Amino acid sequence: MSDSTEEKTLVLDHAQVNQKIKRIAFQILENNLGEKVLCLAGIDGQGYTLAQLLARELESIAPFEVLVLKVRMNKDIPSSEPVTVDAEEKEFQKKSIVVVDDVLNSGRTLVYALKPFLDVPVKKLQVAVLVNRAHTAFPIHPAYTGYELATTLNDHVEVTLGKKSAVHLV
């Protein structure tokens, strides 16, 4: 028996997570076919890991170059410090950008993650998430969603990406 008192319900297993990532990659390809370079801006943590996994899929199917950027921010209090990107503005200027995170809950994290790209002329700004909980309190609607999950506000979605990818409801 587990030491944890929290019960976890498996929502997506490893194969299902990988399938969702492949489907998102194909959708991104379809909506960005004319691009020469596409930027995937992953939010530090699982969002960045998801961006790397999407980039790997896109590199095998897309004719364009994929640039992965890391968006760093304080997720607990996003307004407390600047949101930064680990690239020079000229690298993503006038390019299509997909901001990537693992879970969309209220939309607060994603709203703040968009800020560095609003200060620079970009071609297109889209959002991709693996799981959309649809409790948005901010005007964020992802262009790409792996899985829509109806939850209560008290539920927690736990995403693990890597060799044993999974999504659990806790």
C-alpha cells in the first residue's frame, strides 16, 4: 500500500499521452504549413517538457524549423517578478509562436506567459495544452488541446512526462 493518502485516478496512460502529443503536433503542422520557423514556448516545468516532446514530433513531420523556447515565471504569483524567455527577441520576432503548458486551469499562468510575446511584433500567437480543465477565469482558449477534462475546482491534475508519461486526477 502507498504511503500517500491521496487517491489517484489514471486519466491518460503513457500510450494515450503520446498519442495526444502526436495529434497536437499534426494540428500545429496543419495550422502553420507556410512557416519557415515555428517557436514552441514552453512554460518552465512540464510545459517546457511538453514543448520539447512536441518539437520532436514536429521535426519528424514538418518542413519548417522548430525552435523551443523556455518561458520562466513565478507561477504562484506571476505579477511578482518579470516573465522571461531564454532567447533574444529577434529570434522570435515576426514568427508564429505556440505557448505550451501541461494543464490549463484558470488561465492565469498562460495569460502572464504571453506577456513577453506581446511586447514584440509576432506573426501569430497560439496556445497548446495537454489537459484543459476549462475553469478559465482569464480569456484563454487553447488552439490545441490534447484532452478536455471535467473537474471540480478542488481536483488537482498531475501530469508526468517522460519515460512513464501519465495524467492523473488527484
